[in-house]
Amino acid sequence: MTATTGEGGTAPAARPAYGEHPPTRRDRPYALLGADGRPYRSETPGTLAGHRRGRLYGRLDCPSACRAIAAGGYVRHRVFFADEQTAIAAGYRPCAVCLPAAYRRWKASRQPEHPHRRRPS
């Protein structure tokens, strides 16, 4: 960001004063991941976030993701999805922390039947 000076030159834009927020990113499109796993631009933000390396998705306010971000990790591999169906189609699994019911369904759907486990009657 630059500002014009009185002599026709440019100078760096002033930083926001203490307590003021920097300009928002509303003028730029959001980067989301599609069902094919490829990024695309969207005018609306994603409703879910994920971790590219861990191939998992969860709520934007997931406590586990927030802890990882606060510790300095995770951000580099963070991706965003428009909805849950898109995240699943892209090959991501639900987070066990912030989406426990979806995680249990996902886990149950992929576990083979154990030969010694009794089936409920």
C-alpha cells in the first residue's frame, strides 16, 4: 500500500493507529478447495476449514486448530471449504474435536468388522 506525497512521489501508507483495525480483505476473493481438491476463488468465505497434510476438516472455531495456530503451526497447510459435502468429496475426514458425531460416523464407516467382536442383538 502506498500513499501519494505532495511532491508527486509515493510514500508507504501509514500503519493503523493503536486499536484500529487494518483494512479488511473484503475486496479480494477467498481461496477455497473444490470437490476435486483444487483451489478456486470465491466471493464468499468458506464455512469449514481443514488441514491439507492431515486431510481433515472442521469448524472455523475448532479448539484444536486454534491451539495449533496459536503455537505457530498449521496455518501454512490450512484450507477452506464451502460446505461439508465438498470437504468429503475432496477426501477429507471430520475433526474428532469439533465434529465428534461426524467423526464417529466416519470412523464406523471405515472400520472392518472384527472377527471376535459380537454384533449387537
